Amino acid sequence: MNLFTKHFAGQSIVSWALQIILIWIAWAVKSHQIPNNLTTIFGAGVVLLLIYISFSLDRRGNRHKG
């Protein structure tokens, strides 16, 4: 669990992992490994929302550290 609170370059490891997943989705659509349909778009949207939530939690955590 301590891995989730570790930061690298100002972001948590979870934020980095989610961003890498989003890049992988974009790359897979570009190379036609996965179809460009509503399921893929909604999946990418969910990943994007999770990234924003993780950024928000990172900012809130940094504010309390003072």
C-alpha cells in the first residue's frame, strides 16, 4: 500500500500508471490493435477521469503535508 503514496516527479505512482494506460490505449487504437468504437472511447474517458481524481488526491495530500 505504501507504493500508492510514493511520488515521482511530483505525481503519485498511480497517476503515472494511469497516464501510461491512456497512452497505451491511444497507441493501440492508432495501430489498429483495438477498435475505435464507443467502448474504447468510454474506457479512455474512465481512465481520464481516474487520472484527474488521482491528481486531485495528490494535491490534497501535498496540501496537508505543508
